[in-house]
Amino acid sequence: MEKQQKKLELLIEEIQGLLNEIKDEQIYAKEDVKKRHKVYMHSFSKLREFNQIADMTNQVFEKRISNIERTLQIMIQRKSETK
């Protein structure tokens, strides 16, 4: 009977050790997820900022191209009127 009791106690200790390892791994994983989330959110914020800058740049270029097209149309129209 005492032998079985010792076996059970050893098994309980092993199980407790494994549970502690699992708990430690979960804590580490949770902390890692928090860190990664923070990095991803920062990267996402920078990406949004970059996209906003790209949109503003595109608007400026669209206006410039539109002005160039308008000027070319006027030049073509004047040239055809002088002929």
C-alpha cells in the first residue's frame, strides 16, 4: 500500500511540474502576443500614415497632370485655330 502511495505522490509531483511548465509557457505566450500586437499596431499605424501621404501625393500629381492636359488642349486648340 505504501508503495502505491509513493507512486501516486510521484505522479502527482510530475503532473504538478508539467502543469507549472504549461502555466509558464502560457504566461510567456501571452506576453509575446502582447509585444507582437504592440509592434503590429505600430506598423499598421505607420502604414496608414504612409497611405495618407501617398494619397496626398497622388492628389497633387493628379492636379498637375490635369493642368498640363488643360494647357496642352488650349495649345492644340489655338494651333488649330491659327491654321
